[in-house]
Amino acid sequence: MTLNNTPREPVTFTQARERAAKFGSILTIPTFETTPEKIAASIDHAIAAADGSLDALGKLKPGEVTFENTIRALDDIGYAANMVANRVYLIKETSRDAELRDAGTEGIKRFEKWSVGLDYREDVYAAVKA
């Protein structure tokens, strides 16, 4: 196989989004939090939303369990929560504002502490095992 390293014309965001759509992917430009309060609120909301979804998943009876409402749901829950954490982590590492970096550090600490507990959710394990 030969690689073609010929420079190509730059691709616009719109062109990239159209190409991605052909494969069922969605490209968006993230909106970043701009204050320490917004960082804390985003982390709080991500954790609360994920916990609510995990609680619902954990209440499924064995006869109600499907791939869609367990395995796929777990993936969707993790994706949504991690999108927030990834944004906050980027702010933590790159912001010129010390207050934003500090808020990002605290937010990531809370997120990581919460995420460690996910491995101990017996209700979710029981639903997935079913």
C-alpha cells in the first residue's frame, strides 16, 4: 500500500460535517464554560444526569433488559458525562485565567471521584448481567 502525502486543500467545518453525516456521525463545535460557576454547574449537571439515567437502568427487571436499554444506554451515559469532563479538562489545562483553571481542577476532581464509584453500582451490574 502506498501512502499519498500530497498536500490537499483545507476542508471547512461545514464540509467536514457533511462528510461525517454520511457515516452517521455528528460534528459540532463545543461551547466552553466561561466562568468558575458555569464549570461547577456543568459538572454537577453531568453527574446528576448520569446518576438519574443509571438509577433508571438499575431498576430494570430481568425481563425488561435489552441490549439497547443496558449496554447502549451505558455507552450513551458515559459519552454524555465524558463530553462535559473533556471540555472542563481542556479548560483546566489551557485557560489563561487562573480562576478557570482552578475551577476546572476542582470539577475534574469531583468528576473523577464520582466516576470511580460507578464500578460499585450493583444495581447497574445486575441489570447488565441479566
